[in-house]
Amino acid sequence: MIYQLRDYQQEASDASIRFFRSGSDRNGLLILPTGSGKSLCIADIAHRLDGNVLVFQPSKEILEQNYAKLKSYGVEDCSIYSASFRRKEISRITFATIGSVKAHMEDFNHFRYIIVDECHTCNPQGGMYRTFFDCAERKILGLTATPYRLYASLQYLDWEGKQVFRPKDEEKSLEFDQRIESRQIRMENKCILKFLTRMRPRIFHDVIYQVDISTLLQRGYLATLRYFDLSIMTHAALKRNSTGMDFDDDALKAQYDQCNLSTHLINIVRRLQRPKDGRPRKGILVFTRFIEESELLCEYVEGCAIITGSTPKKERERILKEFKEGKIKVVTNVGVLTTGFDYPELDTVVMARPTMSLALYYQIVGRAIRPHPDKESAWIVDLCGNYKRFGRVEDLHLQQYRSEEYIITGCPDNQERQLTNVYF
């Protein structure tokens, strides 16, 4: 079967081919929203390149999806190299997981092209990807819908709350320590979403192509989203953990008990099962922070099933199959179905957990953004203050305000705000 690429998919593929054929040794970044057809773009790029192509995937599910897409092109010179599949076959186009490749890097020295899907998972400071890239000495193309990573940073603040910096001079540095001891200067963990091309060290240097969510929505390529802010807690009331990058579990549980989150969640899901317009939702997917909320939901809501990281593979596959068939009406999960779960008919997502991560927020919302002929709109129901913090995902925009410097802006509280490369 031959696919007809959409205009932006063709442009993304063409930009990637130009990138690989250029003389530059800088790594490139391709930014495509969730639901835009990244797997189709990867298949087209790999098919058009005239040499060996290594395509890294972050998970077994996404690898299987992208491999199947290429096979549907009628391309036979492709294979899977992943212990998760118990297959380690090398061909012209090889779909692989980094853990399987890292132990046998010498077997991939002849590959001319390297593509990394979900490339925001690559840690530029270390890890398996960094080790492989340092040895590869070839250009790398990364694809992602969320081109940023969350980092924690220790900051020094004076009594007015202004940031100050430790002097490099040894004597002045000792004076600096004395000011800390006398509490003239305080230390505080701050978070920052760093755009991938602005990290130091960094893996990816240039954005070679990107398309905004709003553009695809206007063209009818994504489902219309409706947001329902039913929050009973705000992020301001929550204590951060020691890294500053997430909320403290004990404090979060205490806040849940105080506002009776589980009862609120149960009531909301029951209401969603019987909407005022009389048309039942085609599927309700719930995200919780702890297993306890998911277990209670299953206990008190009819037709509800739970998936966690410890759910056996066959049981997980059965639950998702019956969910898509409509036999199971509600699936609640604990950090499992944020990526790799493709169900275009899904029309309702409930966020029953707070997060400081824009990427996680986007991924959760993105589960319902794929269009389907029978889906008039997708509902995003937030119970924990995420919508107030980040706003609508369709308001996220990539902006270049200096040479090679990019930022993501959004509109929380209907006010345009810079969301990356600012401390919070």
C-alpha cells in the first residue's frame, strides 16, 4: 500500500533528506505534534535514504508501530533489533532500542544515517544514547513533539529574592559562604524547561522543520479539544520534592486526603458516563499519580479496569483490546499510557494528578488529540490545576527570537507566557 503524505509530512520528509545530504556536521531536530503522523514521516525518510538507516525507538510499542508502518509501504529490507522482541536482525533499515544496540555498537558502524524517535528522552549529560552518539561520529536526526527537558537547578537568592552568583575568586567565594551561613543569601531549588537546542552540553543543534498544533487543527488534521477545569487543588498549595522537579509524594497524599480527591474523581467519572447531552463517551482514560486512586475508581465505577507498570503483558493487551471494543468503558492507569497508546476514537481524558512537566501534560492531552470520523470533539477534564499552569496545548508555539535560540510559549490564564528556558 502506498501512502499519500500530507503537505507538512512531505515538507518534513524533504527537510530531513536535505539535512542528511548537507555537508554540515550539526545534528537536526524535527518537531511534529502528537497525532501528526510521525511514524509515517519516519517511514518515508528511511525509505528515501540511499544507505543503511538505524531508527531508535523509546519503547517496544512505538517500535512495533513504526516498523509496521514501513512494512505497509511494501519495504522488505527492514528489520527489528531489540531484546524486547527477542529479535536481533540487521538490515538496510533497522528499528532498534538503545539498550540492545549499546552492547553491540561495533555491529552498527556501517550505518550512514541515525534517526531517534522521541528524542527528548536522550540525556545530553550521559547515559546510553550519549555513549552511542559519542562513538558514532555521524549526523543524528531527532524527532519529537516535546522538544524540551525538565531540569532542577540550585540558585542563590539575596534577601530581595534576586538571583546572585558565586564569585570565582577564592577569597570572595569564602565571603559568599559566610553570607549563606548568616542567611543573607539563601539556596533554593528552581526548575527550568530547557529547549533541546539550548542545552549545554547538547545533542541537537538546529530545528530543521516544525509545525504547530494550531496549524494542524485549523486544517482539520487533529481533533478539536474541549477543556474542563474541575480542579480542587492548585499547584501553589503543593510542596516540591528534594529535586524541585516534582511534587513531594507525602505532601501530595496529604493534600489528596484534605480535598477528598478520590471521591471527587469517582463522582466526575460517573458524571462523564452519563453526560447531559445523552451521548455516552466512547472511552474514558484516567491518569492518576498513585495506585490507590485507580483501585478505588475500579471499586466504585462500573466497567472500569486498571493498568499499572506491573500489569502482565497479556492482561494489559486484553484490557486495551476490550477498551477499544467498548466492552470496558473506563481505563485508569498510573504513568503507563502516556506514550505509545494509539486509539483515535478516544474522546475523554481525565487528569487526576498534578505535574510540573509540560511534556507529561502534553503527552496525556495528546492521547485524545487524534481525529476520528465519529469523534466530534475530545474532552480534557483536569482535576489538579494543570490547565491553569499550562493552558491549552493548541496555544503552544515555537518561537525563534535570536539566531539558533528557540522558546516555547503558551497561554495559561489566557496570557501569553514563555514556558521554556525560564525558572519556576
